[in-house]
Amino acid sequence: MSTYEQFIFKSSFINGEWESSDSAYQVLNPSTGEVITNVSSATPSQIDMALDSANQALPAWKGLVASERADLLMKWHDLIIENEKALAALLTAEQGKPFREALGEIRYGASFIKWFAGEAVRVYGDILTPTKHNKRMMVVKEPIGVVGALTPWNFPNAMITRKVAPALAAGCSVVLKPSELTPLSALALAHLANEVGFPAGVLNVVTTEDPSQIGDAFCSDPRVAKISFTGSTAVGRMLAGNAAANLKKLSLELGGNAPFIVFEDADIARATDGLIASKFRNNGQTCICSNRVLIHANIKEKFVEVLKRKMSDLKIGDGMERGVDIGPLISNKAVDKVQELQSDAVEKGGVIAMGGEVSRGQFYQSTIIDHGSTDMRCFREEIFGPLLVLYAFNDDSEAIQVANDTDYGLAAYFYTSSIDRVYRVSEALEYGMVGVNATVISDASAPFGGVKHSGQGREGSKYGLDEFLHKKYITVDLAQDS
Ligand code: SIN
């Protein structure tokens, strides 16, 4: 473990300078409720300065050869890894997840920088086959321009690098607005980028207590070419509406309602391990956390017995304490929402088979709700908390029908030992990502994203770079043969 004081920055980072304002907001530690520090809230003119500096920095940045951008990205990656323990401690302080998990996030976040440093030098165009003798035709890929990035509190580091690294690799400049709940990890990343020599204005971080102010600026300002957002479907829908008038390009990584399906032939030991890893990652506060657990009726009793035994070993507490598996929820509002979903489930016939209480502050017991039904809110909405809802099914078609009966389409998981099911079910699930006998699906080399109301576009992988490039077609008419 490590201290993080050297990584506390308290104001926006614009054009290579720290810019404070007269107004500030508190950043709280969700485990203790203590104030970590105050961070200044950007003024409208500072938001304008950030957009201006990104716009001014763009021509020189995109004018570099890709390997120069890749070299800087690798230096940034290396410096992050050198400081991983302090960055993880900072992340635990502002977000609450256990230190071990925070360290995992710092490495996961850095893996996107390394991946896109590699991809930066592999932006290939095309030579096309012309339909006329004297024509020559080609496609080149160019950076889209200034990117406005809006990132959430559940992954204060990795959701930034997953957007910013491909944007910078492609030759775009960025104005980033991190969540007001977790701005410190973002500012630490900006500091390290500055240390390794990213030119001023290429990466700007604007801290503000009023997300709508900067969201509106991204949607309306002609200097912003592209908006990349991770967060709720409700806010994504609002952004898409506001951005439509100015035809901004959008990448949206939104909410999920992941089914976790356990077929009769599943390996129960592996399935329960997979479920716990997925459901309780970040205390259930992940867009791809299992949200509904569908179990074949014939194995449900055995499954629940093993699950309860394993869940009772999970230690809940302050993420900086040794041996802690699960931290607090992010805020009191988040606690209230989980309680509401639990009460709704109980009113509709759900039975609390384990947990169900707030132990103290923002710490919520890991909870099982048995006899889940499709009309419960926790079945239809993204829970974002440690409620595990069980539903018994009788055959494959029922499981698939229930799994797909949602507006969301981010991640889905299932456990089986039948190769036929592996193909049939993964093809039938209407989701952007499917884990088969697997719940650890996130990887820098894989395309992360959803269908339906879970968003549009992909992050990570070779596809993640395309989101920041547009294709320019160039054709040349040659003079007739002399
Ligand atoms: C998310 O919750 O949106 C991100 C989860 C991940 O990258 O695995």
C-alpha cells in the first residue's frame, strides 16, 4: 500500500496549466465520509479556454508521425505503472473499491494506453479498384478533431484511458470532464501526461460540479467534433438529443442489465465463482455486472447452497484494510436506490435469502433475493449495487426469452458444458458482449460496447481506434495516354 498525497491536484488542467476558480466542491471518501480535498469548479470561461486550447493544439498534434504519438503514450503508460500503488490508493480513497481491485484498475487502465500506442502506427488506408482506366482511388484515415470525453465514477481511471488513449493515438486532442465524485484520478493522469511531455492543450481536464454545463458545451460548440460518453442510458439519451442539432459524432457506452444464465449441465463451482466475480466487482457498480441470475430449476437448490457459502466469506469494509473484498457504495443516494429496489422486490414476492441490510454508512450487505420475477424493478433496471436476484427457468427457450426481454444489450453470461449450447445461446443473445463460462470479459484487445439502449460504438481493440478516425476518399484523374 502507498500514500497518494503527491497526486492530489485541486483544479482543472487546461493548456498545460492548473487553472483554479473561486468556487470549489468537496471530494469525499465513501468509506469514511471524510473530505479528501476540495476541487475547483470550472467557470464558463475556463470551459471555453479548454475547448480553445484543444482546438489550437490539434494541427501540430495530428501533424506528428504516428510513432511520435505512440512513444509519448508508452512513456505515459510506463510512468503510470511506476506509480501504480499510489494511484491505486488515491482511487480507493475517492471511489471506495478495495485497494487490490483499484490496483487492478490502474493496470487495466494502463493496458489501454499500451494497446493504443501499438495501434497508433497501424492506421491503414486502402487502395481501391477503379472502374475507369484513368482513375486512381484511395481511402486515408484522418483524426476526427477535438474530442469531448465524459467519464463516470465507477472506473475513475480506466474509463478515461479507454477513451483518451485511442483519441490521442489517432491524432485527436481531448477535453475531458471526469465525474464530479471522482476527479482526483483524472487529474493525476493529466499530471503524469504532462510530466512525460504531451504538448500543452492536447489533453485538458475540466473539473466541474455542474456536468450539464460542459455537456451542453460539447453538444453545441463547433470546435468539438466528437463526444465520447460512458454513463447512464438516461444521460446518454439526453446527450444524443442535444448533440443531434449539430450532428456531433457520438460514442455511447451506457447502462446494462446483464443476464447470468446457469444451465442444468453447468459446472456449479465455476459458475458460482464466475457469478461472484461479476456481481460483486466494484460492489455491483459496473455496467457489465450480472444483474439477473437465471438458474435451471433442477439445480437451483444446490447452486444457491454453494453460492451462499462462498458469499459468506466475502469481507466488506474500508478498501484500504487488508483482506477486504467489497467496499462501500459510492453515495447515500446509491444506498437509497438499492434499498428501494430491494423493497420493491419484496413487495412483489421476492424473499431475502441472505443480507438485505445496510451494515453502516454506505456499506450494504451482499444480498440474495430469491423468487425473482420479471415484473420486479431489479429485474428491469440496472441495479448498480450488491443485490443478486434469482429466477428459476425450465428450458433453454425460456432462459433466452427472459434474458433478451430488456431494452438493454451490453453484456450477457452463461455457463454450460454443451458445445451446442455454446453456439446456439451465444448467437441467440441480443447483446454486444457474451461471456461463455467466463465473466472476466474486459480486455484492451476486445471491443467493449452494447446494442439496443446500451449504446453505440466500441471501446478498446482495433475497433476502438476507428471511433476517432474518419475515412477520406481521394481520387485522381490521370491525363489520357499520350
Ligand atoms: C463499465 O462499467 O462501464 C466498465 C466495465 C469494464 O470495463 O469492465
